[in-house]
Amino acid sequence: MSVDVEALARRLADAATERRPIPMLTQSEPALDVAAAYRVQRAGIDRRVGAGDRRIGYKLGLVSRAKQRAMGVSEPLWGELTAGMLHAEDEPLAVGQLIHPRVEPELGFLIGRDIDPETASVPVVLAATEAIFPALEVLDSRYEDFRFTLPDVVADNASAASIVLGGRSLAPSALDLRLEGMALSRDGEVVDTAAGAAVTGHPAVAVAWLARVAGGIPAGSVVLSGGLTAPVPLKPGTVITADFTSVGSVTLRCGAREA
Ligand code: OOG
Ligand code: MG
């Protein structure tokens, strides 16, 4: 039995547009395995690109213990980032346009040289990385109760909604990514802390994995490492800041009212 890739991509896109969460696809589509789910994911991004959006890179997901525990899924996954997901730091996020948004702190990689899938390794990733910067990722699962299996969340482009990039960009040689510390604050109060090593022992391990499974990473890509902590729910008026040791801070402000 095969799945109707286009129809499933449309179901997910409609859920986002209508702000209406849907049951997990695997409930009605038992044939949706991880490989088919990546085809649904690609069809969803192709739809966005067809409507004028542009691919800018990749995101890793479920790579830290904190995230795997929070979501009950213990295998990593990846998704794609588009220009339409970029959200300026000083612009309030319209949380009312999302279903049940959450945010998480991540490390961003700007890839300066193509990374081949066959030779990807930590030293290769670090040599190919032009800059590291802090990021906040806003997630918004299109599924009811923010619950999913691995194929469901893969098909849903790893719950991607918006990304805020900030801080200062540093060459990877200017910091120890494993020991890059991070304090996450909500409305001025620290709610979680982590270091880069939360992501697979070293965030570049996750980026090397991405290069192997995604068929390489082209020069110019932005890659998000995956959340360092469990995600934090967003409400109107919430202000979230991630302060990092070396790469600086990034802040997300939610709009005051549901709109
Ligand atoms: C899936 C996406 C995971 C991360 O950084 O771990 C992710 C989810 O938790 O909804 O983006
Ligand atoms: Mg993430």
C-alpha cells in the first residue's frame, strides 16, 4: 500500500493555514513510514516554493536528550528551512496565527562550503562552517495536542514554524561548541540552561549526520543544530531570550494580543 504524498502534504498545509490541528497522519495512513514521510515533507516545501518561498537550509530535530524526553520520540530527524520562516528579532510574533507555538534555543551554522554526504565528519563540518550564531526556533506542530510519531513529525517538516537569528557570528575556531553555555529566560527569569554538548555530545556531530542522510549540505545553507532544552510554550506578551557564552543573545517577543 502506498500513500498519496501530495494529498498528505496538502492536509498539513491546510491545518497550518486554517490554524486547526489534525489527527496524526499515521492514524489514517498506516503505510506512512519514515521514507514516505520525508517525501511528504519535500512535497510540502515544494508547495511553499511554488507559492514564492525559497529554501535557505535545514533544521535538525530531536537530537538532545531534553528534547527526546519532552516529545517521547528518541530518533533524530531533519527538516527544511525557508526564507518565509525568518522572523526579525525586533518584530513581535503573532502567536494567535499559530496553533500551539513553542520555542527552543539552538545554535545556528552558516555553511560556507559544500559538505559531501560521503565524507561528512566533525572536522569536515567545522572546516566548512563560516559562522556560528544563536537562534530561537518557534515550533508549531500541526497535530492535535502536539503529539506525534516519528513519521508524523517528519511529514510535518519537524514542526517548523519560524526562526529568529541573532547575536554575533563567530568562526567555529573562536569557540568550543561543546562548552558554549546557554541560559534561557522567559519574561526575565531563567527557566532552563544548557551547553552545546546537549546536542549529541557536540553539535557538529548532528550536522555531519544531517549531511550524510540529507545527501549533503550546499554552501550558503543555514543549519539549526536542534533544540538544546525542552521547548517553552509561547503566549501573547511572552518575551524569550537565549544568552550564550560567546555568540551573544537572541530575543523573541510575542505580540500582546491574540491576533
Ligand atoms: C519536533 C521538532 C524538533 C528540535 O530542535 O528538537 C526540533 C518537535 O519537537 O515538535 O525542532
Ligand atoms: Mg528545533
